[in-house]
Amino acid sequence: MLVGLVVVELIVTVAATWMYVASVGRIFDADEFAGPRTALVLGSLVDDGEPGDYVRGRLDTTLALYRSGKTDRIINSGNGSAEAGNEPAVMRAYLQERGVPAADIVDDPAGFDTEASCRRAHDVFGEREMVVVTQDFHLARAIALCRDRGVDAVGVNAECPCPTLTIVRNHVRELFFAQPRALWSIVG
């Protein structure tokens, strides 16, 4: 039992350290960002054609970057299946309804997870540098995965009008499950 706990703690610590080292100095608030022109917006839950709290926060932050001239290309990456509500299509509609021209938006319907979104941004869409837009609990991992996939990534912390309980849940999920899984995808 003790050995198992030590192993789990070691994996969590190594994963968290890798995420920190890969992202230190690369996370910005929208008003202080002055980096790459392409924004990668990571998908999340959509419901009945409307973005959920997390993805809406990501899209609103991206809109602020776009309107201020800090980005000029937006990649919406998410699950494009009908069962998932076609996240990229919902994201596109939200941005276009708020004035972003269709020509400035690229949809990635095969961004099933963060690693796939980063890999595809590099391999399919040719990105070598970009800004990832997501919430704070997710940014370090997203930056680390993108950098591992050959993209010089920075991140902008997206706003989130999210319930406190879901924010806490996501921080716990990130630390104990998502970060170790990301580390495994790198070394495995």
C-alpha cells in the first residue's frame, strides 16, 4: 500500500514538474499577450448548439484577442462528431455571430483531446507557433503538449463564468489524471 502511494505521488510530481517547466513564463492574461498570431481554441462541452461555460469563456477571450488585433487566425479544435454536438461547428457559429469572418476561422473536428489538438495544429494545419486559449487549470498541460509536438506555444488564460465546484473538480482531475496521462503520452 505504501509503495503504491509513493509511486502515485512520484508520477503526479513528475508530471506537474514537467508541465511547470514547459510552461513557465509562457502564460499570459489577454491584456498582456503580444505573441503568435494564430489562436488554438480547445473545445469543450456544447449543448444543443450552444457552447458550455468553459468553451464560451475560451471563445470570449479569443474574441478579445481577435478584436484587439492580437490574433488573426483561429483554429477551433474539438470533437466534431454529432454525438458530441460538433464542438468546432458550434464554436465557429459563436465567433461568426460576433463578427469574426469565416475566412479567419479553421475547424479541426478531430481534436478529440488536447494532445490531438496540438499534434494536428502542427501536422495538419502547419502551425509552428501559436497561442493556446483555455482556462488556467488546463494551460500548462496544453502548452507542454503543444511544445512536445513541435509548436512553440504560449497560452492565454480564458475567463470562465463556471461554478466553483466544477472548477475545483477540474483542478483535481488535471493534477491526478490529465497531467499524468499527458506525461505517459510523451514517454509511452
